[in-house]
Amino acid sequence: MEAAVEAVVEEVRTSGIGSFMPCLVHVAGRVPTLGEPLLDEYLRFTAARVRPNTLAAQAFDLKVFFGIVGKPPEQVTVTDVLGFIEAQRAPRRGGRPSSQRARTELGRPLSPAAYDLWGRMPLGWVLLAGPGALSATKPPRRMGVGSYGDRVELGPSEKMLRLRFAGTCRVCGLALPAGSHGVYDRASRSVRCERHSAVDGGGLEASAVDAGVAGASARREFDRRSAAREARVRANHPRLGGLLLAVTGEQQSIRAWQTGAAGEERLGRGLDAIAGERVQVLHDRRMPGSRANIDHVVVAPGGVYVVDAKKYRGRPRLKVEGGVLRPRVERLLVGARDRTRLVDGALRQVDVVRGLLGGEVPVQGVLCFVDADWPLLGGAFSIGGVQVCWPKKLYARLQAPGPLSAGHVGELHRELVRALPPA
């Protein structure tokens, strides 16, 4: 594959097809760049939402696409994109895909190797062509047949079926007995009544909740600080900037954001795995009137849990001083360091969520250490009203029975979605 790409790039350079040629620079642990501001901004945006392998593949696809077209992003038209889509859908064996289209768009025919690579390119770069590029291939609406033979509009991850177990409609809270028809959403693992639809505003639109992306704001802050440091070093040392960046590495204050994002992402994946009708999750929410954020908010049968994810080394433990002749003082230690300030931050987040929901709903603060040195027996404790535990302990607590029904969980979840926007 690499040899084919290099051959195509060399052909483009010598054929005069276009003058724009991105340069892919990919350093381990950092967002790849292509040397063009719009493409680099798109890769930074994508880096907070996909895995590293997916990001590397998208960067490579963008390099090949714009290298063949030979146009900067501002000059790429819908016609260019649709021409590539047509070439990709053409037969891949027994002939060149869309050779006439290639002559029209690029001015001259390419070699068979170029056509073969052209026909096998993914479509991740179509996003850069604007919303009109995909209008011609808009998928049809998915429909299902209800219990009375009527047509029910379905979302991308929904399926009409006869319920094997009793459930509760996530929209109106109506109890759905086992054996009745309902619409099951594989993404949220919840059900809704078949009478709700996108037309009456109760079905697809109500279920399209932006749960947020775990660690997104921390990942963006790391990329911003890393890019600012790189620009500062290269500006101060034009000739040796690259060498200095490679030798010194990131500063600890910058790496802390990357470490925090990794901890939030890891815990977010675990919470998404247990999410369903009775456990609903929000990630990376902005606190009202502040630039601070809440890592995770979980609505479960036991109440609302405000979870602060931490990726620290060492063993968390509770140290108590005083209590008889002196005032009792509780301190949170992780290893040998005093981390009591984390408890104060968690309590502030709890106060914000409790103020949004009122005093009737139980709100619990949790400090979850995802990579700490926990003992084999015991280990979890409470300090200042905040639970301190590890991920598996948290998952079991969230799935335990409690006073909130599935309908009440859904109502609280929707209320928090409206009150806490994504960070």
C-alpha cells in the first residue's frame, strides 16, 4: 500500500495535475498534521472523538485524496467529491474505475495503479466538502410495522420488536408489559412506545440526547497547550526547534491534561458499557456560570452520582487526625501526597447538581481512581460525604436496586441534559 501511494504521489507531482500537496507528519502520541490550517484543525477536532488508529487512517486518506486532486480544501467542489464517490462504486476488477470521470476531473488519465488506489479510498474526507456533498446519497427513512399494522418511523439504532421483558417508555414513562410491541434502541439500551415518532416530537427527537464525549475538553486543552508550546519553541529556535521538541518532550503541566483525558475516557467506556434504561450517563458537562466541567453524571436507581475520574498512581487512603482533644480532621492521601483538595472540588460539583434538581433527589459525589494501587480486600471509603472507590466498585453500586424507577431515571436524565450542556 505504501509503495502504491508513493507511486501515485510521484505521478501527480510529475503530471502537473495540481499544485497542492499536503505533507503528513505523524509523531507518536501527538495529533498528525498535513501542513494546511483547515486540514490540521479538522484532525484536531477528530482526535478528541476517535481512536488513534482511526485518526491515523483519516490523516492518511486526506493526504492521498488532496494529493490526487491537487486542490486546497477551499477549492474542492461537490463535483470533485461526487466524482471520487462514483469512482469508488465502480467495478474494481476487470477494468479501470470511472476512467472517463478521471479524464474530466483531472485533465489526463492516470496509471492503472493510481486508478486502483483511487477506487479503494475510504470516504472520511467527504466531510470537508460541506453538507451538500452527501445530499444525493441521503439514506431513506427506516420504517417498522406496529402492533396494529401501522407504520412506525425508526431511528438508526432502533428496531421494532415484541418485548421479552417488561420495560418503561423512555419518553412518557408508560409501563410496557412483556409481550407487547415496542421500539428498542440498541445505542441507549432503552425502549419507547410505538406511538411516539419524529412527527409528534416524542420519539426520535426526544431520544437524540447528546450524552457527550468522555475526556473531550481535557483532550482539547492538551492539544491546545501542546500546539502553543510547539509554536513557541519553533519561533524562538527556528533551526533547532524540531530537535528541541523531540529531545525534551512535553512539560509535566501539559502531560497532566493528557493523563486526565485518558482517565476520563477509560472510565467513560466502562460507564457506557453498563448504561441502559435504569442507568443513564452524561459525560464532560459544563458547570453553569463557570469554565469548569463535570467528568461524568450518572442517573441510577440509587440516585444521581457526580463522578470525578482521576488517574493517579499510588494507594488512596483515609488519614484521620484528632478526634478526642482536638477537632477531627480527615485527609485524603494518594501514595504520600495530600489530595484533600479533590474532595472539595467534588463537593462543589455535587452542590451544583443538587441545586439543579432540588433537595428531594439524592445526589452523591464519587472520586473514582482508575489506575491506583487498590488492596485486594476492602479499600473503598468515604470522606466528607464523598465516596472514594475504583471503577468496578462504582459499576456495582450504580447497578444496585434503589428508590428511583426507570421512568424517574429518564426524567432526571433529560432534566440534566437541558441544564448541563456539553463542555
